[in-house]
Amino acid sequence: MNKSKTSIFLILSASLVIFSLGSLSAYPLAARAACSQKDFTLTISPTSTSLTRGSTDGFRITIASVCGLTGDIGWGVAITSPSSTTGLTIHQATYHVFLSSTHTSGSGTFSVNASQSAALTTYTLTLTARDTTLGLSHSVTATLIVDDFTLTANPTKAKVSAGQTAFSTITVTGENGFSRTINYSVNEPSFVCNLQPDPVALSSTTTSISSTLSCNFSSGTNTVSISAAPNSGSPVRSLTVTITVH
């Protein structure tokens, strides 16, 4: 190999070595810069949901390590607005997430129950988690809308002659933005009593829908039981219509 070729080879080799060393050192430096402080992230799901009075809904929280944080992360949830929380109950299934080098994230659950006395309004749930070693603390919020629906009949009592059909108007009405499909259940077979339309879909723009109950009894006093419930099956609203054939 002549001197000129040798010089070119040495220059190229030196450049490759310098480039390689620079490349090898750049990534660790970038990684170290990105992980300058140990921390954790906190998320909640869902961040917004509706809950009908008389039912329960669940939430899931996730805590994940940042930059290798390990240890015990304690967490809790509270209703921070409005000030009155009468009728709402929180059940927290777990209270801690333990992070380690092999377990870099963890989750927990809690549920909220709304009784019939809960106010029809929008609530803010605040979830707070705290690292017991470094004292790091983070909070996130979720929105809970408590809604409801009512079930009425008009008339609730009807009298007809033998061979005649008795009618009653069954109305379901949503409250505070109730938006779900309602399914009816009638204790009489369809060839005796028929209720239509069924199901019905309530929304923020369609807040009330009426269905017609038509019954054909041969004689006596008959009690028709009608139940209404969303697709989830809870809560259930019920009423009765009394039909007398004379």
C-alpha cells in the first residue's frame, strides 16, 4: 500500500472512530437529560361519565414510574365540588401502588354510588397520589354527572266493558341530561298487553317519550306491572296500572 492510500485509510478510520465514540456517548447523555428527576404519572379512566340515581359506576387509576422511581405510592379520591355530597358514596378498593424495577406501573379501582337522595348536578372527583419516599404529589380530576329518569302512567286505573281494549299512556322522562335507551318489561304476555314503542331512546334533545299500553282482559280486576330500565339493567323504575273489566 502506498503512502497516499495509507493516509486516506488512517484519516477515514480516525473519522469513523470519532463518529462512533460521539454516537455512543450522545444517546446516554440524552437519556440522562430526559431522566433528570425521578417522578411518576397519574391517570384516571373515565375522565367523564354519567351516573343515574340508584346505581353505581366504577373508575380505574393508573400510576407509572418515571426515571426509575420505586417505592410506595399512596392514593385517595374525594368529591371536591359541589360542597354538598349528600347521597354519594365512594368505595375505594385499594389504597397503594408499589413500584419497583420490575413492576414499573400499577393500577387501582374505586366506585361511586348515587342514592335516590343525590342531587341532580355535576360533581368533580379529585384523585391525589403521593410518593411516601420523596414526597412527590400529583392530582387529576374526573367529572361525574348524576342524572335520572321518571316513569309515569295516565291513567293508572281504567274501566272497560267486556270485549273492549283498555289504554294507558306510559311516559319516561329524563332529568339532568339523561341519555340512554330504556327497555320496558310488562308482566302480561304480549297477546294480552302490548306496550309500544319499546325500547325508547332518551337524549339531551329528546327528554320525554310516551308509549301506549293496550290490554285486552276478559273479566275481573287486573293489575299490570310495568318496569323500565336502561341497557345496564340498573336502576329500575316500576309502576302498576289497574284495569277492571265489567
